[in-house]
Amino acid sequence: MSRPRFGIVAIGRNEGERLRWCLDSAIASAALVVYVDSGSTDGSVRLARSAGCDVVELDQSEPFTAARARNKGFARLRTLAPELAYVQFVDGDCEIAAGWLSSAAGFLDTHPAVASACGRRRERHPGRSIYNLLCDIDWDRPIGETRACGGDAMIRVDAFLAVNGYLPGLIAGEDPELCVRLRAAGWRIWRMDREMTLHDAAMTRFAQWWMRSVRTGYAYAQGACLHGAPPERHCVRESRSAWFWGLGVPLTAGGLASWWGAGALTLLLLYPLQIFRIAARGGRSARENWWHAIFLVAGKFPETIGQLKFLAHRRAGGKSRLIEYK
């Protein structure tokens, strides 16, 4: 019997039925599956054990992060099967598409310079809410060599070890940050033209979208702090965009109002103009393009709050904690 080429690390926190779909799809591959739980209270640990997974429960004395969970899962997987060549990371709210794992492993077999391979992540219920639709649009990225992949990806064990894995203290944006270090070490990242995972954002309320956007802004600030210097300039453009649209434009308009009166508020017309510009260059249906453009611009305000949260945490010297939206 040949040795398995890959194992699976699934991570989760109170994912409920979504975790069942995730683990069932992982176990169907006959690969070794490690599930890492971050303080769930919904029976996730019991579910994972009953499904036959090896389970790691994170120490609750340290802040939970996806990066920390993935590192712990990777370490456990290596203990159980040190001969593995690849590790598939998957979030507990994602179902792995049939055929993805063998395709990704085969691709890495024939492309030794590629450290990480990802595919097409789709939203399970894009029509259930505008917020789920926005996630589905966000998952739709160009095929081929890319600068970064998301939380669902198959990674070469040697490459992961070479860069010492994820930075455990990052509360978001840990995946593109890892890819920055992989590329700096000479590795390549690739997005394959294959279905990879089915994701369930389960976002039905504006407040959920808002908190997710706050977390995005926090990740941009943290990414720019780590790798914002040339030549990478990681997350610098995104951070500057948040500051400009989320704070710069309204403050400038308010400040100029003392000289120009209400006429200064015409500066706020930049927002609908920006929405129109983004919608006009969209590649999906008109409805999707407009919704995407509206929320992309509106998202600059919670992203700015995320930036401010990062600066406050950095100044206070405290440990960052999860910004949850579910």
C-alpha cells in the first residue's frame, strides 16, 4: 500500500452543520484528517472525533487565530505522518470539491517550484443575501500564477517548513502574509482552473458584513506594518485607500466647509463617481457589478475602523484578538 502524499488540516469554531460537510468531504479522500478546534461550544469536537478525525483543541489561555490553529494542525499531522509531501488546509465552513485533492497534489508533483496551489472557491448560497453574493464575487480571482491564496490551499510541506509556517499572532490576512514570505524565498503560488471548495459565509445581516470589513481593515494595517517596505509594499495600497475614502475625503469636506460653506460638500460626489467607475469595469451582471461597487466603496469606512483598532492595539502593546462576524 503506497504512502499517502497529502493530509488535511481543517480548522473551526462553532461551525455546526458546516463542519459536518467539511469533514465528510475531507474523509472521503481517504487522507489523514486533523481537526483543530478554537474553543467551540456547539459539539464540534465531539462531531470531529465521531467522524474519525484526529482532534487538537487549542489552549484557551492564548488568543485564538486561524494562523495558530493551522500551525498546530500542521504540527500534529507531521507527528502522525512525517512522510507527507503536501498539506491541504481548509476552513471548517468549507466543503472540499470532489477531485480537488488529487488534482492539486498532481499539479504540485509536476511543478516543483510551486509552493501552494489553490482553486476556485464558491459561495454555497450566493442568492440568500447580498453579503453572501459579495463573498462569491470576492472569491472569483484570475487563474494562473498569483501573489497569494486564501485559507483553502494545498501547500508543499518543505516550503511551509522553510518559512516557519504562519505567523500565529495574525488575526486575519495570515494567508497572503505567508505567501509574501514564500515568494521572497523563491517559491511560486498558483491558482488552478479547478473547483476547490464550497464556502458558507452565512452572512445575512449588515452588522456581520460590517464586522468582517473591520477585520479586513485590521488585516491591511497589520500586513502593511509587516511587509509594507519596498519592493513588496504588501497591503500599502489597500491601507491608503481605506484612509483616503474612509477618513480623508469626509474630513477634507468638513474642513473646507468653514471657508466654502455647503459647496465644499460637493467633494462627497467623489463617492458616487467612484462607485460608477468600479461598476463600469465589472465583469459580472449589471446587478452584481453595482452591488459590488457600492459595498466596495462603503467598506472603506469599517476598514478605517479596523486600521484604527490595529494602531490602538500596537500602541498599547496588547495581543490582538479575533474580530468575529458569525
